Amino acid sequence: TEYLEYRKCVVRASSVERDGFALKQLMLVLGENKPVNQLTYKDIEQKFIPYYVNKSYSNNGINISLRTLKIFFNYLLKEKHITEKIVFKMLATNDDPCYISRAQIDALHEIVDDRFRRWFYFYEKTGCRARDPFKGYLDGNVWKISPEDTKTKHWHYYPLNDELKYILLELQDLKQSYIDKGKTEKQAINTAYHLIQKNMWRAIDRLKWSGVVPKEKKLTLKSFRHTFGITEVVKT
């Protein structure tokens, strides 16, 4: 609790939320009464990692928690709750970008309704992060997201044409519809994001069964961002 209160003063709320989740994962494995001064790398390498590997968590997912726990352990050392730095190995991961090809995008558009087709098109043409369409505001032909709402903590500017402006307003109306039902803005953003992500997963599963997308290929909303990036590199 003391650590999480400290983190609230120095990082974003989303990071504190991730901290709390990783600590819950750790306590699930080690128990809530494990004294912190008895923690060692063995608790991570011989207990924590094997537990979540056996639960079929991905290496990438486990590593996110491990990075968060490293920060916690460094805090314990700084506050003299432990006497030695806890060092452990991260898991091997595949961080290669996962692109979605033109043929796969076209096939995706064919099996979703008009609403989701427009929304996927927006991600493809802007290269924005998955939750970004529910943030920021329009200023003329420019979509602006302030540093408080961006991962990189600086202004993001997206020039939009009339078609993309319409879709952005539609996406922000989706968020507002959940706020009107009593959700907080954060809850509304997450609900809207999950609606789009789940529909993409369902569509991609159908494309895998039909052979359009290889069964081992993982495609998410972020795949549009990867594709946007490489397309811009090739064009410019």
C-alpha cells in the first residue's frame, strides 16, 4: 500500500493500476504474508515465472509484470526494506511488428458491418494507438491529444480529412454513449475500446478458419499502427 501511494505521486494512474495488478499476481504465487525482506530472485525465476508459464500466459505478458516488479524491488532497496538488489532474468520474446496486409484488411472489411469497417479504416489511416480515438478534440482539420492523455507525454497532432473527421466524432460519440449510461470517462474509453477489439478478434478468427490469415499470426488493433508505420516509411 505504501508503495502504491508513492507511485501515485510520480506516475500516471494507468501505471499505478499496472503496478497493483503485478503485485496481486506476485501475492497470488507467494502469499500475502511473505515478508519482503525474504524475497530473492528464486521467488521470481523458480515460482512466479513457472506459475504463469503453466497458466499459458505469453512471455510478453509475463515480462510486462516482471518489469513492473523490478521497479517495486528497486523501491524496496531504496527504502532499505531489503539489503541487496534482486536481479532476475526476463523471458525471451518476439517483438517483431505484426503487419496486416492489404488483402487481409480487405477481407476484414468484407465480413464486418459498416460501423466497424469505418472504425478499422480510421485506425489504418491514422496509425493511432488503440484508445486514442476516444481522447483529444478536433481543432479545425487537426485532431489534437494533450500530453496528459498520451503515452509519450507530449502533444499529438493528426491532420484529418472530412471523412476521418466524421469517423473520429462517431468514435467519440460511442464513448459519450457509455458516459451517458453512468460510466466514468475512463470506464467509457475502456468499454468502447474493448467493443472494437473484440469484434476484430472475432473477425480475425473467421479469417483464420477460412485461410486468409495464418492461424499462428496474431493480429490486433495495434497491427494497423504497425502497417501504417511501414507504409509511411516506404512512401517517404
